[in-house]
Amino acid sequence: MKIKFLKSILTVAVVSFAMVACERDERFSQGSDEEEEQAVESASVSDDASDDVLEVVGQVETQMAASGGRTYASCATVTKDKENKIITIDFGDGCVGPYGRERSGKIFVAYSGIVGDSLSNRIITFENFFVNHKGVTGTVELRDIEINDAGNLQSTKKLVDLKITFPNGEYVVYNGSRTRELISGYADNDPSNNVYRITGSISGQSTTGRSFTQEITTPIIANWACAAEGNFARVSGVVEMTKLNGYVARKRIVNYGEGECDNVITITTFRRTFEVTVAD
């Protein structure tokens, strides 16, 4: 009887210890509510940087086409390497260019076809590049470019280890692909009024090493006429952060608005809804 009793006590002790250990591990892996909200906000704001890069490239291509292929000299200096099919967009130590944003460093655009051809596949990389003091590294690829059934220019935007680093040292890294459809402004030689419809999902990782998944549940509309006025380009659409490592599955939704030109996004988590003014 004593042996059975001791075994029972030992079993209870082991189970209790395991439960406490699990709780400690869960608390250790589980971040705070504030960290969760910051991850949602950072991911929502920094994704815009990849849109900005493509718009800058689009402006350069338009200017090159309009000038017969000569150098685009507004803020940045552009050089062409016809042999390797690469253009370099050099913002130097910093200047205020398209959409009133300050940029510095270099953007490299490698074409699958003719240099500057907007219908060619492109691979975009960076060297010490910053936009409004946010660092950009990694790769943006533009592929599968076609005119869709609606008559709109459509492409796949692929992010490969695209890292956006904020001035405070926090960062977000993206991987994955989205569909980018130009629904207004095509072929009018004025990239500043382009309007895009963006759909799809991507994965990422935050400063703390937590992985996440972003799913666009209502298509994002990016209006670059708004950006030209100093506002945030993304004017509508809903994104849900469906997974965030270390957290249970729960509501994390970003609403970019109802089409207004402003700098405000609305974030809803399981505990509250709040607005963020994007310092663009």
C-alpha cells in the first residue's frame, strides 16, 4: 500500500511539474498585447515600401520613354547598362523626389528584355537604400506581366527576403507573392495617378523573430494620386494577420479606409480598435 501511495504522489508531482513547466514555456513564448499590436502596425505600414519602389521604377521608365531613352534627372541620376540590361537609380546622399518622399542610396533594376521596357520581367535590388528614413534590402521581383480579361495591366509582385528597417531599429522581413492589377492610369504617361488593386497573401518575420502571415481579405486599393498629395497610397482594403508565432489565433485586422486620401489606418485586435497615423 505504501508503495502504491508513493507512486501516486510521485505521478501527481510529475504531472503538476509538467503543467507548471508548460505554463512557463507558454508565458515565455507568448508576447505581450503591446508587442502583438506593434507587430500588426509595423507589418501594415512597412509593406507600403515595396509599392513605393515599384512606383519609382515606373516613373523612371515613363520618363525614359518620353525622352527617347535619355537619363531621368529629377532628383535621382539614372544610368543604363545595355549589355547587362540593368538601370541604376541613384538618389545619392538623399533628395526629395516622387510623391514628396525623401530617398537615398541606389535601386538596381534588371530586365529580362529591353532596358526600360515596362512589360519585361524585372528583378529589383538595393544598395544602402532608404525611403523616408526606412532602410530597404532584399529583392522585389515583377513577373507574369500581362493584360488581363478586364483589359488591365496585371503582374505578380514577388518579395524575397525584403527587409524594411525603421529608424528605431525595428524591422519586418517579407516573403511571398501578391497580384498587382493596374485598374486606372495605364498608358497615360502619368504614373502619379496610377491606381492598383492588390490581392494575395505573404509571410513575414518581425524584429522579435516571430513569424506571421498576412492575408488580404478585401482587395487593397493603392491610389498614387493620393500619395502625390503627401498622403498614404493605400486608401482602402482589409488585411488580416492570420498567424503570429507565439500567440493564439485571434482577431488582428487592418482597415486601410473607405477610399479617402489620408494617412490613417485602423487596427482591430481582440482587445481594442485604434487608429494609426502613418508618418509617410
